[in-house]
Amino acid sequence: MAGRRVQQRDVQITPNVWAWLLRDHRERAGFDSCAKLARAIRFHPSYVNKIEVLERPPTRAFAEACDTALDTHGQLADAWDRVDWATIDHPEWFRSYAGQEQEAWRIRGLHTERIPGLLQTADYARALFRYVLQPEADDAEIERGVRARLRRQARFLAPGGPELVAIVDEAVIWQQVGGRLVMHEQLEHLLTIPDRHPNIHLHVTQRELGERTGAGGFHLLSLPDGETWSYAESRDGGHFVTDPETVERRSHAYDRLRAEALNWPDSARRIRCAMRELVNVTPTKPVDWHPGPREWKTSTFSQGNGGECIEVAPAAARVEGIVPVRDSKDRSGPELGFSPAAWSAFVGAIQAGEFPTF
């Protein structure tokens, strides 16, 4: 066994090699199924099975538990340390698309549910992974998924990157993902992209188009060999279509929709409108924004007679990096968020008499 461990240090360890080592050691130790190993290490059987078929990466704690149960003297943990697990951060069903995406010279996409992954911020992607894509995953797994998504963007955000045309349904920019500040940051990110990256084109389809926007989203990938493939996702995974007639039909539908969608200046105005609805001040992103119970301070001038008074929770700024303010007459209503510096400047201006009183 010691000899095998020395040899491992002389070879490149890939996820496939690590999975093979796990199966080999499991079978040598007399565990003829993933379920038996799972019982021995107190992991769920489906988790062990997904690791062996490379549907999800193992944690180091998993490798250490296997070493103990299989009496492999730390070989699996040692090999785990030298694997680039980022190569399987994408789900199995998505890997084929991710590979084709990195080969395509042009991608046209219709997005009716979410901001496209190639244009997402880290926080927007993180919210999707946590609550939609991998709700059962731990923080480390979620962060690997976010990093994998951001790595996909690099090729398109680099100078001279492939052409990317994204048509986004207007409902998508109004749907809050991750809360109002995360969504505000995401929309602000969209506004900067077309001006900084001339290879990226963004169009918003206005609500008035109604059924003309189609029944669902899809991608059209133009590949180096001259072929165009269509790709769409469903609850069961991703599906490629290569039939020329179907691809041609979708290409014509896409071009018609692009012609009817808003141009970039009008799309940008629509995005700014959605941003104003999220917050009517420029927000400072907090460390962790959790609207909820607070200790509110009401103006000493308030007499409780329905006057125009506000309440502030200044203590929250020390924790969240933001000063929440609300209407004292509508305590269940929305909160405005100001940076501590902006709030201090506002209070100072009032004390200095810079605002007229009536």
C-alpha cells in the first residue's frame, strides 16, 4: 500500500482517477456497493453514488472518512489535495453545453426566467444556487458553483471575445433575486456591459410584445465547423437540437424577436426604471442585509399625531454598513437604505439649517 502512495505523487490526479481510486479501494475492502460504504462512513448513499459517477465533487472530509473506513492510510485524502475539482463544478447534464459554449464563436440566447449566466454577478448567481439550483448544498459547494459560473464569463468579457446576443424578457429585470440590493447591483452591472464590451449585445423585450416573445428560452450556438446547434433547458436537464430544419426555424424566430425587442438605449432606460423601483437612493451594499426587527429611533419632534416623521435604526449601520430609514406612520412599509456617510451628511445639513422649514 505504501508503494502505491509514493507512485500517486508521480502522476497527475484527475477527478476520473480519484473516482477510480475510490471504487478500487471500496471493492478491495469488501464493500460491493456505494450503500454499504455510505453506512460505514455515515454519508447518504445517493451522495456516495454521485461522487463515484462524478455528478458532484467530494469534500476533503469525505475523503478522510473513506480513508478511515477503507484503511487506505490517507491515500484518498492525499490524492484529493492534488485534484482540480473545478473541472466537475458543473452538473453532469450541463457539461456538454459548457464545453460547446467555450468553442462557439457566437451565442444568441433568449432568456425568459433569469439573467443569463454569462452576465450574472456573483451575488445574483449565489442566490440562484442557494435557493433554486442547489438548495441542499453546503456553502463550499455553492461557492464552487459560483466560481464555475464566473469562469465561463471570462472568454466573453475578454477583449475580442466571441459575439454574445442576449434577449431578456422584461419580467426578468423586475423579478428580485437575492433581495433588492443584490438585484440593484445586478441591473447596474448589465448597464455597464455593452459599452465596455462591443461583442456583447443586450435587448429587453417589452411587456407589450405579449405572446410574441415565445413560450420559453433557448440558445443558438454557432460553432467553428459552420454548424449551429440549439440548446434549451427543462426540469430534467439540458437538451441539444442539431436538426437543421429545427435550428433554422428557431434562428428565424430569434431574428424576428430581436427586431421587435428594444434597442440598447431603450433597453437601458427600461433597466434604469426597474432599478428606481428597487431603491430610490443609490444603495451601499451591506455585509449582510436582513430586514427584520430593529431598534428604531423616532424624531424627538414627533408628537404621535400623524405628522410627517421618520424613524432611523442607526445601530444597524455598525453591523450592515447601511442606515435603514422608514416612515413612522407606516412601520410595516418599505425601508430606504443610506450609507452611514450619506446619512451623517444629511443630518449635519439639517443641523446647519441648510434645508428650509415651513
